Amino acid sequence: LICNVPLFFLAYKYMDREYTISALYGIIAFSVSLDFFHFLSNYTVVHEKLLACIAGGVLYGIGAACMYRVGGSSGGTDIIGAIIQKNYSISISTTGFAFNICLLLASVSLFGIEPVLYTLLTFFVMTKTCNAFTTGFDYKKKVIIISEHHEEIAEAIIKIVGRGVTYISGEGCFTHRHRELVFVVIKLTQLAKVRSIVREIDPSAFMIISDVNDVFGRGFTLKPSGPNFPRPKFPEKHE
């Protein structure tokens, strides 16, 4: 709790008021809970170290993801991670993992290599789990379709799938022919429908399908993960 005091001032200086209050609450709650549940430290349910590291990392990652999604913080490296995420869009859990690697390397001489490797495994599983749950499992797909029947494909996607479609003007480098590319962002569960539509209308159509991490706007409910950063102020426009 005492070591978190300077980090709390960093949160107050570089983050907004809401995150600072949340971080203060998280620091106090984490410190108090750690002492309150200390009696459980001698209660062992899983005796296999490897299994305990994996299970602990998964549970830790899920809990951290729930906290990060609402802009919460447990103090420590979370505050530094939030500041880095604000400026460089690197996830809080990834930053925390990098800091923990440095701490683990420094602790090899105190605890030996084996405990350090077990701890490293726990943090690695935690980071992967946290990133997965923070982003969410409702993945989005970006689809670009090149076809002579682009109008029919676009109309079918709008009517059947219920997604907005955008035309992107393009030109073939070899033929120099003008083409309209169909651009659409869909949910993973809608991908099969789009593929079926394209194959039925134009089996020779060229499709590009890629993953999309975050989608914001009408038709999608995914909100930015992490702290609620203040909106940037833009200069006023004068006529």
C-alpha cells in the first residue's frame, strides 16, 4: 500500500479524475484483501505446480480483464500500464508482463531459476487470458469483395445479412479497368452467410477476409477497453 503512493500521484497527474479515484479504491481494496485472506495461503487444493500455475493464470487473467474493461485498476504496474496504453495503445496486461519479467530476472539469485520459471508461466497465461477477455470473443471480420456483380452482392448482404456495405473505387493494375470493391465489416457468425451469398452470385469473385480487433459505430456495441480516457480537445473552426 505504501509503495503504491508514488504511483497514485502518477495516476493523478497523467490520467483523468475517474481513473484516479478507481485506482485509489483498487489499491486499498487489493491491499486489505491480501491481508484479510492471508489465512488461505496454507490451504492447498491443487498440489501439482504446473496445473496450479495454469489455473491461477487463467483465473487471474479473467479477473484482471473484468477490471480493465470498466477502467479499474489494482495499483502497481496497472497504473504504469494505463499511462502507456493511453499514449501508445499497448495493453495494460502486456506492459505488466514486461515489468514482471524484469522483476523475475532480478529475483533469480534469491529464489532460484525453477520458482521464477513457474511464476513466469503464470504471468504469461494471465497476460494471454486477460488480452483475450479484454478484447472479447465476439470477433469481427473485414471482408473485401472484387466482383463484376458487386451491386447484386452488396444488395444481398444488406437484405440477408443486415450489414451496411461500402463501395471502394479501384483500378486493376494490369487491365486498367475501373472496379467497385465491396467493403463490409461483419460478425464472425455472419461470415458463412456472406461467403454463401458471394459464391451463389459470382463463384469467381475475389474475396479478402481478415480479423478486426475493435469496431466502433452504428451496428456494433463493442466499446473501447481500458480506462476512460478524456476526449481530446480540437481547435474551434471559424467560418
